[in-house]
Amino acid sequence: MLSKEENDLITRTNDDSPLNDMMWRYWLPALLSQELPDSYSKPVAVRLLGEELVAYHLADGRVGLLQEHCSHRGSSLVYARSEGDCLRCIYHGWMYDVDGNVLDTPAEPARSVIKNKVHHPSYTTHETAGMIGAYLGPKDKQLVFPNYRFTEAPEENVYVTKVLMDCNWLQGVEGECDSAHVSLLHQRYDQLAEGRPILHDLAPEYETEETDFGLRLVALRKQNDRTQQYVRISSFVMPCEVWVPVFNREIHFYVPIDDTRTWRYDLGYLKRPVTQADVNRAHSDR
Ligand code: FES
């Protein structure tokens, strides 16, 4: 059991918290592609690790990610106008490019050089598998985007959903790692008719294995005839993912919004095109 101090240490999302220090070093899902459907979409507010950000489409399809509050007087850039690959704040017209450079300050005197002195916080993004990932850490420490198998799957074989969880990210991960609930919460007695096993053993034994990516979690359940075991293997993958055996494989990301709220993204991929029934079933089977 964690002490309150230990719990705070790994759930607080202040700027200088150890959690942010660690999470900023990884690529994290920031929003779904469908939240920014095309280059004419309005900028969208993004909340991540206590940061208030804004995402927008560039003309070439890339996604820009800037600090939400204008470096001039703090207006929200959610209301900014997209101009080519830039955002123009609607208050006094400061214009920012995707790297946070200030290109125009129309309300300043002609002799003003303030735009050369201000740099607006900007972040790197990477879009794949229906999600837009963000890297918020130091630029010189940026990791290459992970080459997971789902990043190479055909678009039509992948599904991704997003839900708001009213708890901190660690509570979500803890629930996911606790495999015992699967025998009760997700038990479906109609599975017998489909030839799928019923989980008779409600108190699985656990084994864990430390790996270079995180932890491998093994739940062992006796089958009724006692000659076989049902072995359910899932993995905690740093910094906030759990890979679970739903269908082919499903990945659940628990991304901190702030100290008490979390975005959960569920990403799955099949060996054939996904149907809506697949997505519904994956979610009802958990
Ligand atoms: S507050 Fe944005 S330009 Fe003034």
C-alpha cells in the first residue's frame, strides 16, 4: 500500500512534479484524429498533464500544438484564426507559427522588436492509428515515435476510442492490472454458447515479471477439470499503458489530464477491417 506522500508523488501533475518530469519524456496520446478532422477545423483545446494546450491542422495535414494562452495578454488561442500554417490571436492579432515563433504583432508600434524576443511554447506531434500523439519534454531528449505493430496496420483494421475518467491515471492503471475482476465484472455466461470458456476460478494466482518495457502480468486460473489452466497475460508498458488480451490485442492508455482526471484511450487492431460490432463487443467484453 502506498503512503499518501508516495501516492502524491506519482499522481500530482504540477509543472515541476516528478510525474510530469517522467511523463514528458514519452510520447502520449493528446487527442483523436477525428477531433481535428481537416485543415478547416477550428483549433481544439487539449488538456494534458495539467497543461492547457491548443491543437490545429497545418495545410499539409500535420498537427500543430501550442500553449493555449497567448504570450501577449493570455487570451485563449482556441478562438484564434487559422492563417495558413499559423494561428492569429483574435485579441491584438499576434501570429504564431507551429514552432512558437511570433511572426506578426500588428498592434505594436512599427519600431517594436518584441516579436524577436518572445517565444511561445510549442510541442511536437505525431499522428498514427487515429490518434495524435504529443511529446512535451526537452527537444534534445525527444525519443523517436515507438514503432508498434499497430502503427503499421491498415487504417481500416484499427479502432480507437476515448473516454473521460473521473479519477487519477494511477487508479485507472491499478484497476487494469487487477485481473481478478475479469471473472466477475466481465463474465458473460452467453459465451458458453459461443464455445468460449467460462472463468470458474474467481481467485486467480498472480505472477509478475519485470521487463525492460515495464511489467508482464500473469493471472493463472484453474479450469474445472483441474487438468488445465487458463493463463491470461497482460502487460504494463511505461509510462501509462496496459496491453490486454481483448481480441487480437488491445492497448489502454491512461493519460493524466490533471491530478484527478484521466483520458482513457482504447486502441485495438484486427487482422481484417473493423466493424462497429467489433468495437461494441470489445467494450462489452472487458
Ligand atoms: S492577447 Fe493575444 S494578441 Fe493580445
